[in-house]
Amino acid sequence: MAVFDAEKVQGNILRGYPLDRVRHMILEVSDRRRAREFLAAAADGTGEEVPRITRSANWSERPEFCFNIGITFEGLRTLGLPSDQLKTFPTEYTEGMTRRALKLGDFGESAPEHWPAPFDRPDRIHIVASAYANADHHLDDIEKKVAKVFTVLGTRDGRNLPDGKVFFGYRDGISQPRLRHVFDPEHAGDHQIKDPLGTVLLGYQTQLEGIKFTIPTPEDVFRDSAFNAFRVLQQDTEAFETYLTDAAHFLESHRDVARLLPEGAEQNIGGGMSRHDALREVVAAQMCGRWRNGTPYEASPNSDVQDGISLTNYDYSLSSRCPAGSHMRRANPRGGPIVQRVANYTRRMVRRGMSYGPDPETGEHGLLGNFIGANYGAQFEAVMCDWINFGLQDPGITGTNDPLLGANVPETSRFDLTLKGGGHIRLSGFPRFVKTRGGAYTLLPSLPAIRYLSQLTA
Amino acid sequence: MSDDSGWLNSYINSLPERGWFQFLSKYVVVPFWVWREGRPKLPGGPRPSPQPSDNTQRMMNLLMPLKDTSPIGRAKAVMALAQNVDEIFAGLDNVGTVHSARFLLVEDYICMISVYDGDFSNYIRDFISTIGSVFDALMHEVEGGDKLYPSEENVEAFIDWVREHDLFQAPDYPFDLFGLQDEQAGRKPNDPPHDLQTLPRSLILQLHANRNISLGGGYRGYPGYSAAQIRRNLGVGW
């Protein structure tokens, strides 16, 4: 097994940055010679006018900004990677996100045909460069430098919302795979199984027994790279909150409601609230798998008080109160019962996201997400097509989609709330709350790969 | 074809039955058509669908060409599977999404015929992760199989290979073939619309690219249920 060298790995893969703003720049390579020069300078920080690629190595001083790049298959081709090497990249990446739309649930309003510019022209998207900083002037400065070399097709700005929340009001980003060989104090208290490096980086053993994912040619160059699904996900918070209100009205007069939330328990939710508001929060908590403040529903079904409750250490069982159809449990079923018995813990991926918007004109807002792993098919796509949508992992939810993220339509959507002592109350009629508004499959090349691409001559 | 009873019309109507015309078609017309407007090979297996009911009980018709088609080569392939029957059944059981699977030796192929739920690549990947060694033994007897060895370290290539050798499933409604051909060639489906009369020609050209096909997606006696749902409802545990 190769020795892991953090200097070879881009910095946004193994850990998140302690920086609150991001600008994703969607770039076209219009002059490949100058693009290669840019990559050479970015890899080694040798140019005044080129930001240096941030590595994964620990830093002694917190940097003021970070800079990373992802390259699409079209990008590799445009930079001049020979076709016999292009052929060694995996099919999902070669086809690109738009041709995988059906598997990802990107149909109807989320279909790539409806994506706004620059995502309406996926053939022109060659590089997604990301700048991270706390101050906007750093982002502007980096964009200016980048724009001197590349055609900037568009940008997407993101920021961390207060208290680590997303627009739906949930605390996010709590659970991440913890990787062997990686110093990660932020997630040190998480007792879930540690993931091998092969979960995110090419060239290492994976969580799937015996399986190693193929490194594209040349192997010593592309080792330590990762694949990223960059997603622009619009969140319809208004529809979500409206639905919670409707659901609470429906539940208030339901004969089993006391088994959903005991009388009086509303005192322990959100610091004490009305029965109606508490029921709204129960629906939100069961749909997500966590209360909005992050407390796991599994560990605390009648209260969101965090006192002494671990945010990360719990597991699911056949009698779980956390619904099998909840978002968290679909995305990571942990050690709980699933149909694909060999797949527990094998489809985890690194998630990094920041919120965007609201747009001053349209009000559009949502999440700019990076879903990083060593293999699209085994992780991102597997989770999207079998677990988030369709629900193949549990016969009780098969044929239903994730209530928050899924490709739902009111005519067929349904979600079963669990009750104390078993049984459920079925909710239905909710729309799709998250719409896809853009994205791209990008390779997050290792530092040796960036240097290699910068030296291509074709 | 015309309804007129003139001699020319009746002669033209009889063309498909005439030997000289059949000869001409087979050795001149079809090869010329293929050269002029051949169709790209269509991918195997069920197509992705947003309909949940389309994602259960999906059919796999995997034709693996034997390296050695003599009785000795055939016996080797049979032995590779026979020695691992227990592992295969345990593996299929652990994958959890399989309704049925069976192996056939037909002409120059060893075939795996299977009914499964969900995405095919997840099924194959989980299967390899569980019992990859069984496939390895078999792949040595299969044409093109050596470069997939060991399957654990060539998962992506293995999955692509299976998709390549899984039979194309012709659409249940014949005229849907046009749209699939358009998409495969990178065009917008049915834009402009196709003349229905050209369907036989399109089919012939497609059968030149995909020699063996599945006629439609197959019949299901109980649509919309996964293997796990059936097991649960029968009370045998999932």
C-alpha cells in the first residue's frame, strides 16, 4: 500500500476549511497553453498572479483563503489528455452529471434542460475552481486572477449560515466519514466505524471487502485524486414550512397523536412551544432524522434537549423510532438493518456544502454541495438511486423517496411517521422540496496530477 | 404495399419470398445500409426510470461468450460454477435484492439470467464484494475475461463489461426504438418524428449492431414489489 502524503492531496477533500465564504467559478479553457501554465503555477505557488492550490497537510497558521480545482471530463480532454488515457476514467465521470440525470433524480423541473446558465452548456464546463475565504475581497481578487486565463462562464457564491444551519433550519454537517490516517479533531468523538482512505481517495483499500477502485492511467499520477459531484440544490423552504403546518393540523386531530408525541412533551421542544408548533417540529425531525438543533431523533424522540446526548453515537434497529424513510437514515443507514446486507457503511462519502442566496430578484436559495468519494457509482449514485430515491434498503419504504431531498410529487409522495409502541401515521401530498439547478462531475486531481496536466503538450 | 391487382404490384408484393431478392438483401442491401447509416450498439439491461415500479424485478440476460466452445471448454465453465454453488447462493442471498438467478449453457455462451431490484451496478458491485472469487474462476473461461481479473480490482471495468454483454432490452412498444436510437446517436429523440414505415429497416440495422436482444423487458406476475417486500410479507425475514 502506498504511503499517504497529505502534500499530494487537495485540501478540500479530507477536511473542511474554517472559512465561511466560497466562490465556485465555472470555467471554460479557451487557451489551453495558458491554462496549463496556470495549473503549473497553481500547483506550486510559483506565480504572483496565480493562487496556490491548498493542500491537505496540516497548517500552522490559519490561511486567509484557500483555493482548489475540479476538472470535468471535457476539461481533461480540452487540456489535451490523450484519448488512450481518457478511456481509463470511469463511465459515470466520462458521461458527466447531465447524462446521469435519471439515476440522480434530476427529472421534471430538476432536469438538466431546465438548468440556468452556465449549467445549460455542460460541454463548455471544463473546470470548477473554488475559492474559500472569510472576506469577499479575497474571493474577488482570486476571481480576477482566474479570469485573466479562463473564460468565466458563471460563478456561485456560498456562505455558512449562523449556527452551522442550512435554510431548512437544521444544523448540518454533523456526521462525516472519519478516515484512517487523517488527523481530524473535529470528529474525534464519533464512534462510527472509521473509513479507509479508499472511501475518498483513489489508490487505497475501500470499505467494500477486497475492492480497490481503478486509478486512471498513469496510476502514479492520478493516485490520491478524488471524484466530486458538485450540486446546486435549490431549497423550497416556504413549501416545506407550509407543509409542516398542514401536517400539524392533520395530526392534531389524529387518534394516535399521543403515541407520536405524548401530551406535555411540547415543553421539551424548542425550549417550550405550543402543541401545534411542537407537532410541526416532530414532523421536521422525523423527516430529517434529527431535530433542527441537531439532536438525533433516534436517541431522543420526545425532546430536542441535547443534554448528554451524543450527536453522532447511536444506531438503528428494527424497532427504531427514527423512520427508515428519514433523510439521515437513507443517506447513512449506519449499522441498522438494510436489505443490501453487505452494504452497511460502504456508501459513505464526504459532504461539504455552503448555503447560497437568497437571490435579490428571484429569492432563490439553497445549498452548494460537494459530494466527494472515490467512485460515483458505488457512493453518490448508489445512494441517490437506491436509497434517497426508491428506498430499496427497507421493504417498508420501497417505492418512496426521501421526504426532504427526494424527487417527490404530491400525487404519490408518502412518508410514514413512527409511533411509540409501533405502527405509523402516513403523511402524503408533499411536493419536491429540493430542486437541482446545476452541477458537474469533477475530478479533484492530486497535486502530481495537476502538474502532469500542466505539462501536456498536445 | 398497394391494393391494386396489377401484375407489377403483385410481383413487388412477392419480392420478400423470392430467393434472388433475399440473396440480394442479405449480401448487398443490408451491408450497404449498415455502411451508410448503421446504428450504434444499444446498451444492455433495463433502462433507468423515474417510476418506482420500473425499478423492481428488473431482468438481467447476461451472455458470456465461451473462450473454448468445445465440450472440454464448456465443461471447464460448468465446473467453475459447480465448484462454487454454495458461495453463489450465499452471495446472492447477502446482496439482498435478487428475486432469482440461474446459469445456462447455451450454444457458445454461458448465460446468467437474473431478476433483481434497483440499480444493476450496485447489484454487481455488492456481488463482487461478496463472492468476487467465484466470478474470477468463471472469467478465465470467458472471452475477454482475463483482463477483468481479479474482479475486485477491476470493478468498474467488470461492471462495464457486464453491461456490454447484458442483452439490449428492446422496448415493449416497438416504435419506442426510434427514440432510443436517436438518443444513442446523441440526437434529440423523435425530433423530427420518424416515419413508421421505416421501423423494419431500423430494426434490421439495430439487429446488426445488437445481434442478440431481449424482446421487451419481460413479463412480471406481480409488478411493483421488491424481493425484500415479498420476503417480509411471507414472514420469512428480509
